[in-house]
Amino acid sequence: MSQASRSLQQNTLLHNLLLFGRVLRSAGLDVPPYRMGDVLLALQHIDITLKLDVYHTLRCLLVSDRQDYAIFDKAFQEFWRDWQNRWLSMSLPPVRAPHRPSLEAHPKPDVTSSNSTGVQDDRTSSPSTAVALQTTYSQAELLRQKDFATLTPEEIRAVYRLIETFDWTPAERKTRRFRSGAGSQYNFRQTLRYNLQFGSEIFILRRKTPRFKPRPLIVLADVSGSMQAYSKILMHFIYSLTAKAAHPVESFIFSTRLTRITPFISAPRFEHAMRAISSRVQTWSGGTRIGAALRTFNVDWAWRLNAQNAVVLLISDGWDRGNPADLQREIAYLHRCAHQLIWLNPLLGSPDYEPLTRGMRAALPHIDRFLPVHNLASLEDLAAILAAGVKPAPSKHTLPALEKG
């Protein structure tokens, strides 16, 4: 089950499940109210952001006859969708005889029945059900797809809560050290030590297997003026990444110069971390000199942080006021040092975006992955890439041709 989906309030989900049960009963299905408790327990073991998984779970627990599948499918499609209004009117044909429990026998304040055609015929009429809904799928899905720059203050707080539930587990790397285990190599030291009890005669061979440890993460984030619409949410992303990762995360921010924020971003609360960072960073929302910032990192920090084994996340829109030749030289050096260099650009989420800025054109041939970071869905994709740990094959990114002016 996705950690992000757990942030949805259980009372809201239970409310909608109860309403869905009423809709099914009004359509003629035999759905006892107590069965919704079993459904709620079952949903805790799946990812409720995947609609197909929820569909099969509900159908398995709420439908006991194959003849009811058609009406259940219709009810599910009509009920669990993106609502534009608070009230929904559905017409669902009953698939059973009228002896099934109906809304007339069990009146509820949130569900009312009426005949949309005005003809009173129990065999052909369809109950029209108006349901007051508290959205679940719509809220989560809209937040997943909505650009960070267009969020309202309430949505920003909701995004913060969802980011904090993400599971950031980077892939492990094989080290040069070994441990006892059923590996393919022999452990001669332990073999000799174990066989001393047999008078140094070798009767049992001991084996060893490599040790694995999480791959280090290094984050370089642009907080210049051009990134102002995304900076605070991306800082919360760095804060959550630092708190959830199994291995320490080294974090830096830059505009015209580089600042290490690792000691401050690990504060108990995000607000405390931001106050500590803001008091020490004087160039927030200023100009951008990516090449100079990377030069500082390569000279002062890359060798200290063992960057050759690390995954480096560089977050920037590519706008640079420095010399493109300096940026190209420094990012080429960083690419050679790092295990994998991932450039995260919030502007890449726009379908019309092309990397035409000088900084982006200079950097693009020297990065392993070029990914968007403009909404929750892009962060989820990034988490999956980090968990997979697969480095893409070397390839030269194509640069769009510049129009002659």
C-alpha cells in the first residue's frame, strides 16, 4: 500500500464506502452493512491510489453472484470518479427481483430515490440516487497531477503531508567487504578456523557473500529567483528525503554561491529547518551561477563525500547567468565522479518546454537522466527510479535546434 494514500482520512473513506454500499443495495444487490468493515480492513493491504486494485477488492467482497458483475461495474464507474459537483445523480438498473432490500425500506438522509422518467414501473424503472460525496480519489489524483506552482495554500499543506509519507528507499550497492553466507566465493579464513576442530583437516568449506549498503544521495538545489515558485515545496521534498532515507543525505542549495545545509535540514520540524537555513543563506531568490556553484562542490566537497559512489540530484530550471563553458566543464567533471547524475527540472513538466537556455544546453550532454519535478506524480516516479537503482546506458541527449533570429 502506498504511503501517500494513508494520509487520506479514514472517516472520509468509510463515509464513501457506506454510501457506495447504499447505492449497491438500491440497485438490488445484497450487500450487508457490516461487510464494509471487512472492505475497510482489506483496503489497508493494497494501494488505494490504484483504482483497478480497489475495484477488484470491492467486487471480491461485495458481489457474491456473477450475474451481479454488470451492475457492480456500472455502479463503480459512476460512483468512484472525478466529481465536478457535490451532488451526483445516478441511474442504475436493478439486476434482481424487487424483494431485495431497497432505499424505500431503509431510508437514509444522504440518499434519495426518484424515477427520472416519471413512469412508475418496478420492472423497468431505475432509481435515481443523489449522493453527497466527500471526494477521495479526486482529491488525491488532482494533487498528484497539479503543478506545484499553481497550488493554493491549502493544497500546499496537503502536498506537504503527502510528501512526508513517501518511502524514500534508494537501491543498495555492493561493497568490497564480505560476510558469511551462501555465496559463490570461499571464505578461507573461516574455513581454516572452523576445521581446527578436525585437526586442521578440511572437511567443511565455508562461503561468503558480498555486503550491501544504501547508495549515498547528494542533493544540489537551485533556490534562485527563477525557481521561487517551486523552491519551498522542493525544500520540503529534501527535508522528507533526509528524514526517510536509510543512508545520510548530503544537501546543498545554491544561487550565486553554494551553501551546505545538511546540518540544518535534519531539524525535528520543517519550519525550524527553514528558519535555520534562511538565517544563513543570504542569496535566496537571487541570480544563478550554476557553474560557480558546481565548481565549489567539485573542489571542496566531492572528495569528502565519496561522490563516486553517490547518486547526485541536481534540481534547477537551467537558467544561468554565468559562463556556459564553466558550467559545461564542471558538470562534465561531476558526471565522471558520480555514480549517476540526475537533473530534475520543474519546467520539464510543461508539454511545450524545450531546453533552450544556455545553461541547460551546456549541461544536457553530461547528465544520465533528465526528469521533471513539478508535481507529486513526478516525485513518485523519482522514488521508483531511486529504488530501482538502474543506471541508464550512456546516451547523448539530443538538443533542439535554436531558431535564427
